[in-house]
Amino acid sequence: MSVLSLRALNRALLQRQFLMERTGRTALQVVGHLVAMQAQEPNWPYVGLWSRIDGFTQAQLSVLLEDRTVVRSALLRSTQHLAVAGDFRRFRPVLQPVLDRTASTSYFRRVSGGLETDALTATGARILAGRTLPRRELARLLALRHPGREGKVLAGEVELRTPLVHTPETATWGRWGTRNAIAVTRAEDWLGAPMTPASAQDLVRRYLAAYGPAGVMDVQAWSGLTRLREVIHAMRGELRSYRDPGGRELFDLETAPEPPDPRTPVPVRFLPAFDNLLLGHADRTRVIGDADRRRVMPGAAMVLPTFLVDGFVHGSWSLRDGTLRLVPFRPLGTAETNAVTEEAERLLPFLGAAEVAYA
């Protein structure tokens, strides 16, 4: 069984993620390949696609949301993601146990305790049947039906337990920051088709195509699902096996390309906040060191925007008052500084920013 070095795993991941070289594929094809893109704030997936697709513009994704080909909804790890509509219909049922587990935490049960779960979700479905409502209006109507209970929390539980999607007005490119006036509607009404559950094996195959080689714990960390060891081991006949530097077994599709030469040079790349490149594995050292991970993920469920140098996280960035501000975690050499600055300047017009500054 071949042992893959950290750099080999890094290059394999960058290649699968279209970060070694920008792709000529369409936005729809790239979102589909990645299975789902983190969309905690609506603008961030656009930045992720800019770094992966040659010549990408905001309109290329916005039109997919407007024509309902791509949707925004709670999905992987119970967080907001963009997914191709067909994938959402197939994989949301597979991931529903993850969302149900989140909806059963103390944050929700302190408000919905004593209510029958099926009755609560049925009430939400009746309220939303055939129409779109602002999330706050759904909360108000649920509170009216359940006096004395906090409607915002009830609405949050309904959104986790029921496939709802966000309308384009609150899912497409716009102002920065979380948008409060989110409007939701039932996925089956929006897409005009029912959920059609895939298998856990289907989800694993799609994950490995975009994130492999990877171990069982990696798939679980990415998806939020548990008890996948038996699922993956039953698939051994169609998978290749490797070892990582620590001896952990990794799996990949038989049809997947072999990992590139670890010495392959890679360009500077800018990643948005919450990008799944940083969240797609339990062992994230293939792209970010432990010390840098604490800087990028400081708590409160935050994952800062980052930039990669030689394929690994080297700093964070932010957009303030028209300035793209860079915070390197370690000194950059002259050639590295030039490469980071050049890529940052290419990003400026996409962000609507005017200048680059180093902290």
C-alpha cells in the first residue's frame, strides 16, 4: 500500500479542487463536482468560483440561482451550502440525520420541548405551502400557533427538519455580511419535484472525486454523517487504498487520477471564508498547519478568508473600506510577495475593491 506524503496529498487536493490550475468548466459543472459549496454568507461561493474558474463572473452563478438550477439551503454539517438542484434533491435526504441531530440539540429543545416533532414540521409545511415567506414571518406565524414559544427558534428547527431553500434575492451576489431578510420556501415547491434519495455510497463517491484520497474520518468530518466505516469498507472493491504519513488508511476512486508529483509548483490562490478546502477533512494538515488553523478558525464557528502560498495557507485577508487587506502569518520572500500581490490585484475588480494593503 503506497504511502502518500503531506505534499502529495496537498497537490492531489488542489488538483481535484481546480486550485492548481483554473478550469474552463462552467460554474454549474464546478459546483456539481464539489458536491456543495459553503455559503454561510451569500457572496463567499462567488469568490471560491473566481479562484477555480477561468474568466468567472458573478452573473454566471447568479443566473443558476435565479433559474433554480442551483439552490442555497442547509446541507453538509447542517450549514448553508450551494448545490446543484438535482444533487440537493438526492443528497439532502441522505444528510437529513445530520440536520435532525442539530435540531435536537438543547438550543432548539429548550423552545420546542413538549411539541411533537412531526406536528411542528407539518405546521411549518402548511404555512409555507405554495408560497415564499421571509424567515422572520415564518417565525411570527409559528409563534402565533405555539404561544409562549420563541418563533425564531421554532423556524430554525423547521428549516433544519424540512427541505427549504433560500430565494435568489437572498442567495445571490450582493452586499457583504449575513443578510437578515432571508426568504424561504419549500424545496419541492421551488424545484417542482420531490426529494429522490441517493445512497450513502453515492455521496462517498462524489466526495472522493473532489477531496480524495481521504479516510473514513475525513468523509464524516465533511458531511457530518457518522458510522460510515462499514459503508466505505463495503466499497473496497471499487476503491484504491493508500497510507498517509501517520499510517492512516486512505481511500480513492479507482478511476481517479494518481496524485501529482509533490514537487509540482502551484500558484497563489485566494479562498473565501468557510471554503470547504479547509473543512473537507478531519486531518487538515494537508492544507493548513495546526498553528495557522487556530488563527483561521478562532471560534464562534468562524473560518476566515485565506490565501495559499505553495499550496498551503500562508495568511488571511479581509475587505474593508475598499481595501483588500492581507495578513501574512509568516514573512514572505520577494518572489512570494510579488505573486501574492499580483493575485490580490487580479481579485480587486471582482470584489469592487480599489487597493491592496499588507498588515
